[in-house]
Amino acid sequence: MVRAIMKDVLFLKKKAVPATKDDMPVVQDLLDTLKANETGCVGMAANMIGVNKRIIAVNMGFANIAMLNPVIVSQKEPYEAEEGCLSLKGVRKTTRYQEIEVEYEDIHFKKQHQKYKGWVAQIIQHEVDHCEGIII
């Protein structure tokens, strides 16, 4: 189900709680909402649809994938970026990293450890910030 985009900054600043198997409907709603907004959005966190869970959806270029309970465990090569967000007006400067390693659970709750570079790494960093209650 496509959900409305959360704009309440106080809600967005809350640190997300871990996702569980009971949150699979939220995962589907997040993927549906990302797909519905794909012309202006490449990633979403669950708090952007009003659910305070540690779930993100990321456009990988070939498909949208969900990551549950993502944690960035390594980052290399900082750079300055400007980013926008569906939940906020305008763009803001932030520091991102060219290469990251992420530990997360897939939609089957199987643990994953992946390395990402470039644009996809930047999207993941933005969405993990949302999970931490960090708004750029």
C-alpha cells in the first residue's frame, strides 16, 4: 500500500526501533511507496511513511531492495554532497563516504554483509541516517 510521506520533523528525529518479522507489511508498504515516488526519490526509510522501525528501501539501479536493521560498519573516502529528501524542503550539504560496508537482514531475516560504492552507498547512508533520527 502506498502511504503518505511523513513531514513531521519531531517524528523524523526519533531513533528507529529494530524491525521484526511482524513488520513485513511495513516492508511492502515502504517498497510500494518508493515505487510510487520513483520520479523524485531513490530511497526511503520507514519513518518517512510514519513507522518508527529500522527499515530502509533503496533503488539499486536495477531494482528496489529492502534492508532491515541496517548498520554501517565501515566507511572510506569522505566527500561533500548536497541531498534532498521527500520529507523536507530544499537541499542540504552533508558529508558522505564513497565506500561503505553494511550489515543488515534481508526480507527473509537472513543476515547480510555487503560493500557498496558511489551513488548507492550515498543513498544507503541517507536512509540509515533517517533510522538514527538524523536529519540533514
